[in-house]
Amino acid sequence: MENIRNFCIIAHIDHGKSTLADRMLELTGVLHTTGKPQVLDSMDLERERGITIKAKSVRMPYQSQDGNNYILNLIDTPGHVDFNYEVSRSLKACEGAVLLVDASQGVEAQTIANAYLAIDAGLEIIPVINKIDLPNAMVDECRQQLQDSLGIPGNSALLVSAKDGTGVNELLEAIVTLVPPPKGSVDEPLKCLIFDSFYDTYRGVIPHIRVFSGSLKHGDKMMIKSTGQIHEVDEVGYFTPQLNPSNIIKAGEVGYVGAIIKKVGSIHVGDTIISPDFPDTPAIPGFRHSQPMVFCGIYPISTNDYIKLTAALEKFQLNDSSIVYEKESSAALGWGYRLGFMGMLHMEITLERLKREYGQELIATMPSVIYKVFTTDGQFSLIDNPSKFPDPSRIDHIEEPVIKLKVIVPTEFVGPIMELSDAKRAKLVAMDHPDKKRAILTYDFPLAEMITGYYDKLKSVSRGYASMDYDFAGYQGGDFVKVDILVKENQVDALSFISVRESAQTKARGLIHKLRKLIPRQMFEIPLQAAIGAKVIAREDIVALRKDVLAKCYGGDITRKRKLLEKQAEGKKKMKMVGAVEVPQEAFLLLLKMEE
Amino acid sequence: MRGLYVHIPFCVKKCAYCDFYSLPNCLDYLDPYIRALLQEAHKYAGLSFETLYFGGGTPSLVTPDQLKSLLNGLRGEFDLSTLVETTIEANPESINREFLLAALQCDINRVSIGVQSLNNLELKSAGRIHNAAQAIKAIALAKSTGLKNISVDLMIGLPGQTWRSLKHSVERLLSLEIQHLSVYCLSLEVNTPLAENPPENLPSEDAQADLFERIRELLQADGFRHYEISNFAKTGYECLHNLNYWRGGEYLGLGAAAASHIEGIRFKNRANLEAYLKRPRGQTIEVEQLDIKHKAEEESIIRLRLLEEGLNIKELTNKYGILFTQEIKTHLEENVMSGALVRQGNVYRLHPSRVLTSNPIFASILSQD
């Protein structure tokens, strides 16, 4: 156990985490230079967006300069803001953390958030300044920022270029010397932390575990602490990074355990595996069921594809147990599902993955948060779908979820960001200056405002310099109304939205105006209305279509005519019917972009 | 019934709205082009036709000698003794007594004149090279030379056009006692000068619709029948060649960019003059043979363009079989329910109010697979 080092790499998005992991894998001989970048980020989408969506782990043998042999376990962490809890669990499995800072970008919001998580978890932190090969590398500034923002001695930071390999050997040495070996004993009762899992068609759910004490081998019985379920171990092993079976996995080690667990919902990140012989072994502190924060409806474009969508979601959830879904039906869109996500980015990525990996064309309705709706009878319910809101006369008051948002930004952008955030009903609670050039703005921020395009706007008003991180903070009251949209007197449930009363009319007018442009003219006049209860607050009309005709028959070219009509028929197929009105799918995405 | 179409892809100047295949400043190519047409005709030698149509471009650019040699050549390849209608398209500026006499000598019995408007500002903005006086003179000349079947093309939606100016054009044309009128709405086709620089005074789509409705009233009051979406005729003067198109009939197209429909197969020549001159018999592209179901659908939607004749579902079923027309009938009935179509016995017709919004109806009849 003296020769084991468990560590993770923490960084802001795109600071080079995956490239650094590649170099370490090459230097330790786990893989040969393949030219294929970012082994751990295996999904195309991960590479494209520069973020790790799914954490992976790998075990590397390493001979240090003094000739001793070590086992280095790199535990990857999900790299985006919606997954704070999952990151904290990955950190819990380590004794040390490599804190990676991009020399050209400096310390950013997630650098700080992740560094604090690591400090809280009691990890040894090895600061590393990466991308020193870049012409705009500002090593001294980074050292200063580490000192000022995090109290980490900047001079101790190692200088690395993961791209060309500079300094990676020194980093491996530092991991061996600085990160303490794991504690715990093989002789004590079994205690493992589940920090991730994936689904294998034949072997069921495979938890990724860090063993803190005891050991596991084929044939052992193991118990899931939170549920008391007992499983028989079928296989244990390490990640190389493929699954590599071994006879036993012991205290201090990182690996996986297969026990033919067929039910996806039975394994949760953060849970503890113990031995049924010692059922009183305490759980590893900090376990909680992660709660989805953002919801949206998804519907197949063709109602015939509902079964396909169901199958795709079932399969998808096996690999991302943090999404939740349940059946939902909409008068306009037919049968679909309501999906819950950890955050906005999680939602975007999931929808994109569903489309790509499962070949599903989808209509996603606007996202919603969970409102606490208190009714006049003194009860309250949690409602994640505006169309499920009770009648206004039955509502006593409504509360909305609020997050604690931290934005780090160069001082020259503080003005625009404050302006942007004010417009989003954000409350500034603190402004700090970690160094001369930058400010940290801390907000109480309504989550509902966050999910309507705040992040994109933050990036654009700061020309990409602002970075953010957030955590759930609680609920707060407000004067909310539900706005319904009516297309030719038919309410479109999927377009209802919740707004603070003050801005409801402005939003409604904007939406109606966009709808008017999106819905093509049809054979009859189409009134578009927005209403709070029975009161209409905005209206525009689409006048009836007057002309849609093919005139000339040039030398009998019938084929060309028919093809034009076929195209029209094809387009019609993609329309959704609201009463007699054909509504294009784009209309259902409107609210996402309403404020632009 | 079978038609023969001959495409003459030459113009003095391209009009601002035109995206047809025709080439300006190429009159030197007329002789070799006619030779090429006859070579291509030889590929189909022996066929007989009931209608013949010279379209363009500007077919009236051919000289009397060229016209005669073309027709003689065609008679050498085909059986033209059965012809009942021979049309030539002509532009006002190229119509003269010499040309008209040559046409009559060639047994051409119908002329379709590209008048478009009798307002000089409108003509100019459309890039036409004739003026109103020339157009009126051309029609009068055709009549006096002995042509008894005169058709005129009229455009709706030209820049600056108003109901007043359009009404004036139509009334003047009616006073010349023509037999047939094709009324087209201007559409901005990509890569045309008009689409690239649309003038501000271009009537809107809705204005076009208004103008069309009013024209229709005017024409019907004068005894014209609205027999096809874009075509009006005095009784007995419907264009037989075009009727054949809308009835799903056979036709052979000769020349660059010409389209054909022979034995259920649609095909087209490449729109390339140079290539056509080199190998007139090897230009076939876009060969399309639809399966029975789609063929039946195609015939349904084109027949529905015939506002008076309509689509006879019984005849369609006899031709294609109940298996392939059942679904069409269902769609037709849906359209009857919504008021888009009117059914009388076995015949479905477009509701008069839906003539200008017929595309969605046709699209609803096409199966989506």
C-alpha cells in the first residue's frame, strides 16, 4: 500500500486535463503514442466541447527515479459545472489532486471551485501551470493568482506543457513524493466508495470503487450500505484503462467490481459498499441522491417513433444514471418524456447525445426548474412543468430555486456582467478582488433565469473571459404567474411558461411576435394569444394564405413540379398539429431563445 | 394522344425574371441547332403526333427558310399527318408578315405571343425588349395574316403594376379578340437579375392574388373559361398540347433542356447547347420511372389543375388499379371535407377559391415515403 498513489486532475474547462492524462499514460507505458488524442475523453462530443462528460479512471505502473515501483491511480473527474457532487465523490477517492491552470488563461471559476472541493476533502494539492509552450503564457501571473485566490504558494507550481511533454516526468515524480500513500488496512472490515459506474450488457452495473479497508474477490458477498442489498461478487479488477480482471482488490486500491447488478437505479455515486458480515460498518460521509434541477419535455418528431425513444432513453440511462425521466403527454406533441438534468449544460449534452448516439430526432420543449407551489389549502407541491400548475385561484404563493453563483471576470467586464445579471433578477451578495485584474462576483441567482441563455450571454459580454461556477442555495418566494399560449384558441401546453409578473407581458409579446414569424401562413387566419388565466396580455394574428401555386409548365417539365410538391409534403410531415394549425417544431424551442 | 415539343433556346436578350434555358446572342447557332434537332428526331423516327409546339426561348427568331427546313425535316422523321394543333411561341418584336406567312405555309395554326403587359414601364422593368404598341401591332398582324387561334401571355406582379394598369392591358387585349390567354404570376427565381435586385415597387404575393382574382372575373365576364390554373380560353380554343401535359399524356421533347414523357418514363435533355450540338442523341438525363402508386399520384395532382375537367377517380382506378388509388381517394375525400375540393359524381375539382392555394392540396395527395 506504501507504493500506491491515488490522485485526480482538477481544472477549469479546456485547461488541458485530458491532454495531460494522455502524456502520463504514454510515459508510464500504459499506451504507446497512438496519435489519437485524449484517450479518456472517448466521446466525440467530449472532444468537440473540450469537456469530460463521463469520468474514467486508469491505473499506471511507474518506476520512480530512485528505482522504486509505484501504482498510480488517476481518477478522472467530470469537468462541468453541473456535476459538483460527482466531482466531490471522485475527490473523496484520492489522496492528492493535481490542480491544473492554463498559463494563458489563469485561475478561473472552476479552478477555484474544484480547488476548494479538494482542500475540503483534505487532499494534497500539487499546483501545475500548463501550456507554458504558448506564446501568451503568463507564468508569473498564474503563480500570483494561485497565491492570491487560493492561498497556494505559487512558487511551488510545476511548469508543464502537456502538449509537448515538458515537465510531465517531474510531475509524476512530484505525485510520488508529495501525495501520501493511502491509509486503511486489509484486515479491517470492507469499506469501499462508489465514485462512478457504468453499465455492461452482460455484467450489469459495474461500480467504480475505491477500497478504503478490507478486500474484495470473486465469490465474496457485498452489501450496498444505503439499501442493504446484498450481491455476490462476480469479478474484480483494475482499469488499464480497459477492464482488467484481477484476483483481488484491496484496501488503498482503485478498481471495479462486477456483481451482475441488473437494476440501474440500485447503484448511486457516493454510496458505500460494505461486507454483510459487518453491517454496522459506517457509511462514507457525504452520500446523497443527486437531485435533478432542470427539466424539459422531449418528444419524437413522428409520433410513431415513441417506442424507439423509449428504448433509447432506457439505454441512455444505463450510462448516465443522473438523468431521470417519466412519461408525459402533451396535447400538441403527443406522447413523450419529461427529463430531469443536473443543470443546463447537462441537458444540452444529453439532448445532443440522444440525437447522435441513438439517431433520434427530437423536439425538446423549453427547460423549467422545479417550483414549490403552495396552494390555499396549506399544502405545497413541487412542480417541474408549467402546464401542471394549478389554477391561479388555488395558488397561495410560489417559490423558486436559487443558486449561489460565482463569476470570475477581468475587471473591465464587471459593468456589463452586472448589467446582464441585474436583468436576470440576480442579487449581488459579494464582490471580491482576488488580484488587481480580476473580480469575483457572487450572486444569489434564480435558477430559472440561469437556464434561459445566461451562460452564453455571460461568455459573449465578456468576450469569453468570464467563467462561472454554482451550487444550489435554496428556495425563495416571488410574484410568479403562468403564461399560456393560445394558437387559434387552442392552448399549446408545451409553450406555457412561468414568469415573474413584472416581465410577463414583455416576454409574452416577444414570444408571440416570434411565433408569428415562425408559423407559416395557412388557409385561415390564426390568432396568437398569450394569457394569464383568462386575461389576454398579448396578441398578434397571422393572416390567411393567399397564394401558393405553381404556375408555369415549361415544356412539360412535370417532374420538377412534382418534386417541389414532394418537398412541401415532406415539410408538412414535420409539423405538429395544434387544432387545425400546422406548427413547425422550431416553435417549441422558442422560449429557449426568447430573450435574444 | 401524343405531343411533340421542340425547344428553341435562343433569345435576343434574356428577360430580367427568366430562369428558362435560353441563350442571348447566339443566333449564329440556329442553323447547326436545327440540323441537330433533326438528328435527334431521327432517334425517334416513325412516331406520330397530334400536337406540335415550338417553345423557347424565342422560336420566332428562326427565319422563314429555317422554319420550313425544320418542319420538312420533322415530316421526314415522323408521321405528322395526324396533327390537329401546331403552335409557335413568338415575341412581338420578331413578328412580321414574312414570318407569319411562313408559319401559315408550314401549317402552323396557333401562335402564342409573349405580350406580358401593355404598359411600357412594366415591360421595361421586366427587361422585355418590345413596347405596348409593338405588341398590339403584332396581334393585329397575326389576325390579318389569317391566324385564327391567337394566345397571349400575360404576367401578374410586374414591378409597378397596379389594378389600373393591369385592367388596361387586359381590356385592350380583349378588344383585339384573342382566343386564349395564359396568366402567370411573376415569381422571383434564384440567379435572375430581378431576384438579385428586386425593385421596391414589386407587388406583394397578396397583391398578386388580388390582381389574379380580379382578372379572372374580368375574363370570365368576357366569355373566357378558366380551364387550367394559369390558362383561360374561349370555348373550343383550349391548348390541346398543354391539355395533354395535364392529362398525363405522352410527349416527346426535342432540343437542349427539353422534357419528354414516353411510355410512362419522364426524361430530359441536358441544358447545354454546346453538348447538344455535338451529340444531339446523347443528352438524356434525369430519367424517371415512377412505380404505379406514385404514377397514379402524379396523374391525380396534374389532372386537378384542369379546373373544369377535373380528376375522374373511376378512370384513374381503371387505369392504375384499386390497390394504388385507394389511398388517393381517401386524401381526395379529406380535401372535400375541408372544402378544398368539390366532388360531383366521380369527378373531383379544385374549389374555385383554392386555385391560388392549390399547392398544399396537391402536397396532401402525395404519399410521404
